[in-house]
Amino acid sequence: MADDPLAPPAALAGDVTVPPAVAGAEPVQSVCTPIRLSYTYTPGRALSRYLQAMAGKRILGERCGVTGQVFVPPRGVSPLAGTTTAGVVELADTGYVDSFNITRVPIERRPDLKPPYCSAWIVLDGASVGFMGLVINIPPEEVRIGMRVRAVWKPDDELETSAANIGGWEPTGEPDEVIDDYERLGRVGGQQP
Amino acid sequence: MIDVAVVSFAQRQEASIPGESEVEFMVPLMEQAKAAVDLTQADMGFTCSGSSDFLAGQAFSFVMTIDGTGPVPPISESHVEQDGAWALYEAWVKIQCGGIDTAFVYGYGKSSPGSLRDVLATQMDPYYVCPLWPDSYAVEALAARLMLEGGHVSERRLAEIAARSRVSAASNPHAVRSEPKTVDEILAEDHVLDPLRPSDLPAEADGGCAIVLAAGDRARELCERPAWIRGMDHRGDAHTLGVRDLTSSMSARLAAQHAGVADDKVDLAELYGPFTTSEHLLIDALGLDEDATAINPSGGALAAHTMMASGLIRIGEAASRIWSGDGDRAVAHATSGPCLQQNLVCVLEGD
């Protein structure tokens, strides 16, 4: 029995003497104590604006007033300078694949993601950092770093205040971006912030 | 022992801050606290924060808030899942270790997206107590009943504490409960949870605060009259409520002894008593004389209770009264956990 990690403890395995009042009752070996907390979550100023713009098929970033970098999705703060962002920037819905991963195993509760699929770190034109997206309408094996992509938006009548409005990113067919400097992100005009 | 002082303090507390994320409302406070002593993040030898993801329901919220410090190039940083007063304690220890003479400390909480009293049930023992979902008000009501039945306090005394907080809060722009009420008006309030009345409860708020610590000559450069930390100690009672005497606070008493509260007169005390019952126990545990010591001149947590920040705010409120000359020796207290389970006591003095 000691070899079986799933076996009940010795104290529960033998005869148990119980008070007469509960004689015959099935012994309790485990209890389920559900825990649930509910929230009325608000995403804050920057993300609220970002999600509202999504409903109009627009992608908003925010500019750092110190370094000039553009962050998307915006958080209201420049993570390098530690200052409140200086302004909103509307970004193109085109960019390039900075890095990617092909997933070949399914994810529980995401039946919409059929393996193999490609998730990528996509740098939008005008942005200083990448963000996550799915690369679609191309066999995953053909995805490559530097590949130009554009957003595939949901039909207009399905648009919500949600980042899910972008169903994925498809190749534009333009020549690939030449990536020869892996430290380019986080810099503006070649200068360290 | 290296002399360390509180040299800057900024706070914001409101009944709720629905439109801003935690990092959005903390960045201006962080900037304000640093700018007041003309420092930037690059000047900080160490940074430490206190917060909890459970409040706003935002996973890894503390990581998002670190963005607000400007952590590039990489900073020396730590976080406690406890009131910011414990983050200040960690920063104080870090300065005692040598090599740095400044530290930046902040604590914040946005509780309004959830039900704080229910969220706090999850800090109880997960096997026998938490599954019963005793919310924080209910647990305190049990303690209050024990105190009343045992003759440790009267309902009138609790109402007097509530009335005093309201009077003090009237001059605190950060208070969210400051309408004056007489003791008799408070006693006429209906019970929320017998024996607790609305005025016995913490005034829940969203917000946070930021503090700059500096050591020795650096503190004298940055601040005309630094609030020197002359003693600081924290202690914990048992987690399980059933093995504790809820009618007194052993850990607060020990922390006060080791921080040296009784070594000299105390001009003012900022106590983090979320309930009137807790304030009553703390005055006794810290050995304070209410005729000689101004108790909670800010109104305390009965006037504004910002989870994860209220303890650090007590230290800031006490320090700012040293800076202004309103007091020469002050005691600040912070608590954490149900029914004053953990307590931190800090003694501050001006030169």
C-alpha cells in the first residue's frame, strides 16, 4: 500500500468507530469547498480607450513623452521612463512577425484553436513593442520572421469593445521586413532611451 | 544601527477610483513623492511595494505597477503581499545592511471592483474556516461580542472612538468618512452586524501612498526636519482564531515593547484599527495615554481604509506631523490579517 500514492491513509483504510448517530453513514474521504469571488472589473483609462477604439476597427497606442516610444496595448504609463504617457497614437493595422511559435497540441476550453496553429509576436507599423496575435490564412510552416501581415477584422456587425475583434493576422504579400538588429526594440532613432 | 528617516510622503484615497487602473493612479503619487525631495528612480537604492492581486481582480497587478517606477535600467526591487508598512520594514532592513542610503516604498489597493469583506475571507485557514466564508466584518463582530460580554469594552466607548475619528477626519482632505456625528447619534445607528454599527466599520477606499526613506546625512540634505525611525518591530499572533484571545492583542503589545514606545512621551499615534474595536485594543496594547497622546489625528482607517496602504499611510501621517513640528515623538502602527493578527509598530522622532 505504501507503494500506491493514491491509496487512502492507513487511518481511513481500517475499521472506523463512529458515534451511533452517524452509524451506517458513508465515511467522508474528501470535501469540495468551492471558492468564487466576483468582480466588476474596469480596465482603466488607457485600456478602456483602446478597447473602445477596437469597436471602430482602430488600434490605439500611447507615446512616452520622454523616449518617444509607442506602446501597444497601452497601459497609461511608460514602463521605461516611469511616467504617465504623453499622448495617444493611432497605429496601422499592418506590421510584421517578430517571432512566432507553432502549437501542435490542443488547449482545453479553446476548441476554436485547432492545431497546428501559429501564434506570433507582431510589431505594428509605428509601434515600439510587439503584441500577441494568431497568424492565419497561411500554413504555419510557411510563417517566417519578418513576414508582413495585416489584421483580419471580424465582420462589422460582430464588432465589440474587445481585442477579439481581430480574428488573426494574414500575410500581405509584401517583401519581408529586414531584421538585422535584435536590439532595435526599445530604441528610437538608434538611441538608447 | 543606521539612522533612517521618512523624508517624503504622498497619498490618495477616495471612496472609489473607477476610471483608473492601479498603475494609472499610482504613477502621479510616485512622481509626487520623489519630486518633493528632488529625487528620481535612479537615485533610489532599493524599491519595495505592498499590494494584492485579489483586490482589483487583476492578475500580476504588482508587476504592472512596477512599470510606474521606471524600472529601466533594472532596479533593485521587492514586493510584499501585505500592507506597504511591511514593505517599508523590508526597505529599512535593506538600508541597515549597508551600501545604500535611500529607498522608495509604496502600497496601494483598489478594492472597489470586488467585495473587500468577502475577499478577506480568503486569508483565513483554507481547510476549516475559509470554506464557511466568514467575511471580515462577521469575524470582527464575533470578536466585538466577546469584548462586550467579557466587559473589556462598552458600546458607548466604541461610539466615542467613532465620533473622535469623524472629528479628526474633518481636517483630512483624504478622508472619505468625515461627517460629524455625536456619540448618541452613533449609538442610535442600526446594527450592520450585531454588535457592530456602520460607524464601527472601516471606511473602504481605493488609493495608495508612496514614501521615500533616507539614511543619515542624506536625510538631513533632503528634509529640514527628518522623521527618524527610532524603533520598529512586527509580530504575529496565531493564524487560527480559535486559539487566540480576541479580547487583547498580544502581538501588538510585543511589537510596541520592542519598538520602544514606552521609552518616552508619545505626542501622537496613528493606529491602523480598521474597526472601533481594534482601535480600542490597540490603545491598550501599545500602552497609550489618551490624555497625553493625540490618537489618530488623521481620523485613521475609520475615516479612510485603503487595503494594503492604510498601514503605510499611518507612517506617512505620523512622519508629516514630525516634519511640521506638530509633534516631536510619534507612534505609527500597521496591521494585517483578521482581528489584528499581525502588527507592526514604528516610533518616529524629530531632532
